[in-house]
Amino acid sequence: MNKITLNIVFILSCITLYGSAPIKEKDTVYKTYFQSLKQLEYKNAKYHTKHIKNEQIASLLNNLAEILYYRDDYAFKKGLTLEVDTISNPVISSVSFLNLGYISLYTNSNNSNVFNYFSKAYKSSLELENIELRKACLLAILEFYRQEILQSNNLYNKYLKEYSTIADQPIDYFWIKLYEIIFYTKSKDLDNRFFYKIKELDSLSNLNKFNDPCLARFDIQKAYKFEILNQKDSSVFYYQNIIQKNVNQPFNKHLVFKSLIRLSEVHAKEKKYAMALHSINKAEKYKNNSDTLKSMFYLLRYQSKNLEKLHRYKEAYNTLKKSLEIEYDLDYRKNTLQNSKLEIQLKTAEKEKKIVQLLNTNLQSEANRVRNRNLFIGAISFIAIGLLITLLLYKNIKRKQRIAEQQHEIELQKTEKLLKEQELSAIDAMILGQEKERQRLANDLHDNLGSTLATVKLHFQHLRNNKDNPKIKNIEELYSKTDTLLEEAYQKVRTIAHEKNSGVMANQGLLLAIKNLAKKVSNGNLLVEVQDYGLEQRLDNALEITIFRMIQELVTNAIKHAKATEIHISLTNHDSLLNIIVEDNGKGFDTRVLPKKEGMGLATIEKRVEHLEGTFEMDSTLGKGTNIIINIPI
């Protein structure tokens, strides 16, 4: 099945899917958004929502960033318009519950509602494949439990441990260490572990250069540490640092408020009551608007303490009285909330019972409808896919058949071309061999026999010119030399004739001719050995001549070019196949580049072997000699 088929199958399969696709880890816009939240860069997170194509999800994420940054009524009202009970998409569900959870947390609503929303957001995030969204939900739960550590130690540590298992970035480890420190602070378990965690987080911060909003959370803990160690100057420094860097950060107003309250405590311990009162008055600007009563209670109570120390008793009394009234209201509200909670839980249980019954009925009918619809769509899709696959397979088979036929024709043409080239090469090799043989014969006649006859001619001229000259005393010796030269010329003519027939035209045959060749060329510095098997019968005369010429050339090459001192020739006749092996211990050569030289040459020998329908193999190693194997059918 080709690539087009796979794409069409994938598209048709997607038609049968129902519901929205989850956020994938590879969706960098979502990933960057949640990383910005984790780094408290809410404006940057809000900016990234512009690049999200799904308008509903973009609106939810934008509102979440506004809630976390501004923490004002406008953002809360926008978030409260969401209807999350009917949401089936896990992406929208998770982000919607995060919105509602933070609204409930910042408006000091019922704690059970806060946890319920964050818990639902976390459960929806588990259905997706985005680790950053899961981390955002876990941080929300930890932020909620931060207020309730004494009542929820086990749950706090459970979610903190889970966050640790998926941490993979420096900012993740920052939050892990910070929430561990918060745990020890809230639980008043200020032993060596608390100071060790502070030191660990300090090292981590120095290495990674986290931004100021994140470090403000850490500076609060460091200031508290120095306050415990009674190092007043250091604690004041960190409190003032937090105030200075976060006065214009709406989402860190609570840190400024807390720092001013703690700073007033430090001044009060040093009996600087005026400075303490100044910090309290300044803190009023940063009180929590979503929980004014609680913030005012702390402000009035601390004001009363410092006014008393400044001997402003009347003002101290009035502020204390107001704080007691607020405390009464807080207790009343707490009781009212508790009663409302019980009443809501009762009504909710009854409503949920009715809803469950209705949902069961609706779900059953909806499930049947969806199942029938999916079956119909699936059947149509599979029929369409089946027809499409059949058509594509048929076309593919036809195309392969045409390609196979074309390849077959091409192979036939290649084979014919190769045979013609081999035939032409063989003819060229034979012509070249004959021409070389004629040239060698002409050279022998000219160089050897020609010079001898020229000498004989000179002797005869001398004898003819001085036959009657009495002064010539060595006339008999001259006759003897002339006779010797004539005998030498005769032997040379006979040798040339024998060489022309390669020593195999006579009765001795190929094997004896090769042994004679080995005997002639062997001397004190060169040893040529011949081994034979199964050569009792004579071969065709033309074949014997060709074989002898090839062996003669190989021996010549070994002596002249390879500088060999040992040559081994093996001839074996087995099952109508003549195997010839010529080995030498010469200097060898690179078989990828055949040596260029005068004479028959290895390339010519290979062509002759191919013409005889045989095989030619050559193995040579530099410095270790050459091994040539020839197989010829006979």
C-alpha cells in the first residue's frame, strides 16, 4: 500500500472519532503557556493564548491568567459565568475547574469547594498527554493545602511526592523545595531539616537565576529563618526586598502585606514601636480585598499592640475594640459557613440522587444513539476504505506487472549487449595475441637468426676472397667457425619452429612442454615446480597452444615483474574441467589496477579464458606474492 493510500485511510478513520482531541505534549503553545504560569509570568502566559486556535480554550486560559495576576472582582465574575457540569472535553473541563478553584481560593469560599474544583481539574488532566497541565493542577492543590497543612499533612505530602515524580525542569525543583520548606514552617517543625532545605533552595536559585516573583516566595522563608535565628538585620533586609520588588505585582500583594506585618513584628521586638506602627499603617494599602474582615482584624490587632507601647491608650483601646468586633463577625461567618455547608451538602446529595437517576436514563438512550450512529459511520467508512484499497491494490498490481515486463525487456537487451561486447573483446584479444606473436617471431628472426646469418655471410665472403691466398694460415679454423655458425643458425631455426608450435605440436604434448619450460627457466636463483593430475590424454592442439602461451606469459610475468624466486604450477583435469593454478612468492600488486606492460598481459589472458568459456580468478597481496586460478571446460 503506497503513501497516498495510508493518508486516505487515516483521514477516513478520523471521521469515525467522536469528541475533541486532547492537548499533546508536542503542542508548544499550550506547553509554553503552562510553563509561564509555573514561573508566575502571567502576562506572558496571557500573550500566548492569542496563538491558540480553539476560541473557547483560549478564552478559558486567558481568564485563568487574569485571575492569577489581578485577583480582582472583574476576573472573578468572568470565571463564575462558566458552566462546567456539562463539559465532556477534558481540556476545557480541567482549565474550567482551575478557574473556579482559584476564584474560590482567593475569595475565601468554602474550603471543600476549593479542593473539589482543584481535584476535578487534576482528574481531567490525567486524561490528557500534557505534563505541564498536570503540574499546574498539582501546584494548585499544593497551594490550597498550604493553608491547611496541620489538618492535611498526609495529603499535602502525597501530592508533593507526585509532583516530584514528574519534575524535569529547574523551576519544578524550585517549587518542590519551597513547598517542603513551607511544610516545615507551617507545622512548626523547625529542626535541622528546615535549615537544610533553605540551603538547598538557595543553591538551586543561585545556579538558575529564577525571576523576582518566584524568589519573593523564597525570600519570605529566608526572612523567617533569620527571624528565628534572631538575625534581625538579615530578616529586615529580605522583608524590605520583597516589599520593594513586589509593590507593583498584584498577584504578590499578599506577600507585601505579610512582609509588612512581619516587619512590624521585628521592629516591635526591637522596641521600635513607631516604625512598627508605620509598617502596619502601610500594610493597609495591600490588604486582601476578597477577605477584608480577616485582613483588617490583623491590622487592627497589631495597631492596638503598638499604640499601647507608644502610650496612646485611647487609640489602642478603640482599635482593639474594632478588632474584637471583627473577630466576632469572623467567628459568626465561620459558623454560618459551616451551617451553609451542611445545608448545601444535604441539598446537593438529594439533587445528585435525582440527577443520577435522570442521567442514567439519558445516558442509556444517548449511548444507544451514539452506538448506532458510530456503527453506521464505521460501516460506511470501512466499505469505502475497502473499495478504495481494492482499487488501489488492483492499480498497483497492474503497475508492477508493467514494470516487470519493462525490466525483463531491459535485462534481455543488457544480456545481448554484454554477449556482443564479450565476443568483440575476445576477437580483439585473439587479434592482439596473434599480432604480438608475429611481432615476437619477427624479433627472434631479426635479432637472433639474422645476426648469425650475417656473421656466416661475412665468413663466406672472407673465404671466397682469400681461398687462393697463401698468406692465410688459419683457413681451416675459418671453415670450422663457419660450419659452427651454420649449425647454430640451423638450431635457431629449429628452436623458432619448436617455439612456434609451443613445444606441443610435437608428440610430447602440453604437460611435457610445460615441464620443459620449467626446467629451462629454473636456475640457482629460481625454482619452478610443476604438479599434474589426470592429464594422461592429449587435448585439442589449438587449446594446448593457447594454454601453453598463457602459462608461459604468467611465468614470464612472475620472473620479470614480480621478481619471484619460487613458482608453482598445478594442472588438474577433473570432470571435464581443467584447473590451472600458478603461484609465486613475488612482490605482488594491487589487483584493482592491472599492471600495464608489453606482451600478452593479464587482461588479455582473462579475455582468452572468457572466450574459452572459463573462469579467471586473481589474488595478490603486496609483498606476499600472487595466486592465479584458471578453470577451462575441456
